[in-house]
Amino acid sequence: MNTEPEFHFALTPVDVPRVETPHRRIVTPIPVPESIPILETIAKYESSNVMDQLPVVWDRADGYKVFDKWGNCWIDFTSTIFVTNAGHGHPHIVNSIAREAEKLLHAYSYPTEIRARYLEKLIAMTPDNLEKASLYSAGTEATERAVKLARYYGMKSTPRRSVIIGWDGNYHGKTMGAQMMGGQHADKDWIGFHDPNMAHLPFPYPWELERRNISGADLFHEHLELLEKQGIALGNIVAFMAETFQGWGALFYPEDYVQEMRRWTRERDILLIFDEIQAGFGRCGKLFAYEHYDVDADLVCCGKGVSGSIPLSAVLGRGDLIDLDPAYTSTHGGHPIACAAGLANLEVFEREDLVAEAVRKEAIVRSEIENWKELLPGRIGPVYGHGLLFGIFILKPDAKDNLDVDIPFTDLIVERAMRKGVFGIRTGRGTLKLGPPLSIPDDALVEGLQVLAETMAEITSEQRAAS
């Protein structure tokens, strides 16, 4: 259990050294004094955690840069939590949105040409067994939809085949069904009722396999035994639903765990569903991150990076699965402007070869992190990730093992880096989570990583001087 004191980013403006590079610019105290009333207004009129976010009031963004209205500019290492994989405000996406907005602002789920063009392109670019899609507006709507399709599929054979298996710690959204399917159990107390046909397995963290010297395939069969001990009849399982990785640490399943699960499920006509809402669209060096497991998927939930900008989500799958409920409609799902953005986003991926860029830039990140280890011996723990998704464990100075992370130190890194012009993600778990746009220039990527290293060294020096 985390016993660290609750962390909040400082809202008192601090005079910081001026920064002026081609990629960053800091010319005011941080946070900007004039920005505080804006944050306070949002907090006053909206049930919002705005006061827990990095205190940067966005004005515009371009490519890999975020700007406020007072002259400051940050290198974005978040891609707004993996939405803008193709970069902020990409001209092709912006122009496509503008053209569609001049024609039609809304069309319910009625047919439009842009919807047809987008769907055709989407299916053409995705793995061959994903034959159809249904469109929605939010990621949590996509995961809810996948649950419904899985249950429909089970009902075709027997009403008892309705059990869906997830994993502890996974996240599938904030609506009721998605939250019940998710594995962040402390957030479920408000629900009251817990679906008895949803069960969860321990996440197969890499350190557990190392500690026990067990293969992923063998661990999967142990997990099946755990389900039976929970009272789950294996014959009643209709689907496994996996978030492709756990975001806080860029933690993937063992490859052989997933491959054995796929073999076992295929033999029993059980669906394998991947939640790719955070993982998809090039982030991890493949179009979908589950492709790193070298398996196919029956259903894939998409969101965030699916359009690169406008709210859009989708469930992709085998045609027989998507057609189980063809009359399902979503008021804003497949909105013409969202489809225009989604189509343009895919075209940018092709023209700029962004999936390959994620692979190429992975090597740059790993090289810089090796430099961190030399600068801060003993403080850089395990490093996980693929493409331009990384989770770096930051250890205490006297760490007893690779899980003895320094949460306050890591939180402070994110805050101090913001004051230097690098906008990051606070996990609250003692990890640095990196996810810049796939289009970020090499020199900007290196500069941002070096700022993080410089920040860590400065804080370490200050703490040593104070002790």
C-alpha cells in the first residue's frame, strides 16, 4: 500500500531561469501568475481535477510543442495521453476537419461519404482478420460495446457462457460496465453491484515471473486454476479482455503468456479482446501494440489516437462479431468531422511512415536512458516499453530491489521539468512515463530527455546538500 503523502503541484508562481531554445521557451514565473484565476474558475464551475494537473493553461499546440498565451513553450512528452500520435494540429488533419465542417456539422448515424471513406481506409490498414468496425465517440463506449458483443456471442451457444475475464490493475474506462470490467478495484465502491460474470486474474508482472522462474505459458495455466478456485466454470467463459499494457509502467504481458492464452481460447471458441485505446495507432512501433505478442485478436477497442484530435472511438473485429448487433447506434459516433480527422490521421501515418518512426526513435530513447544510468548510478531501475512508449522506474538512493521506487522524487522530476519546458505525465507510482508525438524531431526528443536527466541530477544534488 502506498503510504507516501499526497502530492500536489505547486500553484504558487516560482521565478525560474529563462529558457530559450528552438524547442522550448520559458519566460515567466511558473506557473504563470495570470493563469491561476483560470484554473480557479474551472475548479469553481466544474467537478474537475484541474488543480491536480500540471499548472499549464494551454492556448495552442503545434507538432510536438505546447504553448500558453504568455510566451512559454513546452516539449510535449504526453501526446495529450496518446491522442496526438501524429502531432498536434497536423496541417493535413486540420484542413480535413475544416473542409468537412463547412459542409456538414452532424449527421447522427446516417450514411455520409466521409464515413464510408474512413471505414474503408481503416479496415484496409488494420490486420486482415479485422473485417468490420463500429464507430463511437469515447473509448469507454468502445469497451462497453466489446463487452456487449462478447455476451451476445456467448448467448448463441448457451446463456451460461457469459463470463468475461480481465486482469487486476487494467483500465477500460469510467462508465459502469467498463469500470466493472477494469481491474482498478478500489475505484468500484460506488457501483454497489459487481457483475458475478466478470472475474479478474493477477497481472503477470515481469518481476513475478523472474522471482518464481516460471514461464508465461505455465503461469497462464496456473491462472486458469485460480479461476476455478474462484468458482468460475471454465466452460462458461466467453472472452478474455486485456488492456494491451499497463500504462503507469509500460508493462506488457509475457509474450508466451498471451500466445498460450490465444491457443487455449481458440481451441474453445473463446474470444480474445484487446483494449488498444491507449496502445494503438503506432504508439508502440506497430499499428496495434498487441501485434508484439504475435497473435490475432477477435475484437479490438480503439480510441485516443484513432483520430489524432476529434473524439472518436471504434470496435474492430471479425465481421460475424460486429454484425451481432448491427442496429446499435451512437449519436455522435462516426461524426462526419471525426471521420474526416480519422481518415486524415491514417493518411498522415502512411505518408510520414509514423509506425517506422516510432521504431527508429525507440533506439534514441534507450540510448539516452543509458546515459541517465551513468549520471545517476543506482537510481534508474527497470525500463519497459516499445516504440515511443516508455516506463522508467526511478529508485530510492538506498533501494533494496528494483521495485523500491522513489515516488516523491519522481513527482518532483515532472514538476521541475515543467519549469524547464518539458511537459510530462505524473503517474504517482514512481515511474516516468514517456509518450511524445511520433513525429517529434530527433533533436527535440533528445533535448527533452536531457532536460529530464539534468532535472534529476539537480534535485539529487539539492537533496544531498540538505541532508
